[in-house]
Amino acid sequence: LQGRLGARVVSVKGGVPGFDSGKSLIQLRGLLPSTKPDWVIVGNLWSDCYAPEKSKMQAATTTNKMLSSTSTYRLLRRLLSPLLASRRVGWFASKEEMREARIKNARVKPDQYFLNLRTIAEAAQQAGARTIFLLLPAPIDLTSDGAPEIVVEYRTIMRRAAQETGSLLIDGPALLAPNKVQLHQFIDAVHPGPDVHQLLGTAVSRTIARTLLK
């Protein structure tokens, strides 16, 4: 972005792993007075529409810690990752559950999610900043089935929040196919690897620069 604008750019990372949109709103309100940002980038999704069952989460965490603590496991996983492109995609790969069950288990319900996103954008605007909503991509977007209904619904809500608040929106899933992103370029069911992070970062910088240089 500095190269595109020819000006110094300061980045403030306000995101916290595991925060839903409500917690992010509180975090933003605390940061706005001291940082006085020109742009606020919002990527809340997974911690809003998904809440894992504690028993499964604890079991998975224990197993992952045991495996990931060995250097042999980490090395093999890295070396073999290009060969794992056909593996089953994470926690929301199954479409057997009904929408009502998914919504019931969501950490932040759809109406509250929309309210949180809209309030984030309004708080940013009141502080003199513009908002960019970032639709986060996931490995499920690379499969023939596509994202499950609940993910589509929450992404639609983010689109609506962007439209109603006059914010910009970057469609992360739409960036995958043109850039030939593959499954192994994600670390897990939701977290992008370095290549996808670079792709998203470039999209953000281009969007900001294009807006400012009009």
C-alpha cells in the first residue's frame, strides 16, 4: 500500500483470535480514540457463525497438541501438504444438519451479527474512518459443494451491512479461482496460509489505493 500511494502507512492490528463481532466492536471502540484510523478492515465471520461442541473441541485440541509438539509431524505435514488437496474439508464440510440446528449453535445469531457489523461501520464513520468488510474465504469454497447454507447466510449479512452503511467489500472467495488457489494453501478448515494471506492483503491495498487515487 505504501508503494501504491507513495506515502507512509501505519497498520494497527486490532483483531484477536476467537473474537466474535460483538467483542470486536468493543475492541474497536477502545482503539478508535488513540489510533484515529483512516480505514477499518473487518473480517469477522467464523467465531460468529460457529460454536464448537466443547467435548469435540477439547478432544481435538488435546490430540493436536500431542501431534504438533513433535518436529517430525510438523515436517511431514508441510512436505505432504500438496498431496492432501482431496482431503475432507473441516468442521463445516457436512451438509446433513438442518439450518435451524446450525443457527441454534451459532455463537452470534444472524440479527445480532448484522447489528454488530453495522455498528462497527457506524462507529468507524463517526471517528472519520472508512470501513472495508472482508468476506473471508475457506477451503470449502474450493469444493464442488461450496459453502454450507449457514456460511452463505452470514456472508450475505456482511454484504448487506456493507451496502447499508456505504462501506466497501472485498469478496475473498471470488479471488480463489482466478488465482488458482488450491486446498493445501490453507492451514486448516478456515485459516489461510501465507499465499492466501498475500492475496487478501493485495486485494485490500488495491481497494484502498483505487479509492484514494480516483
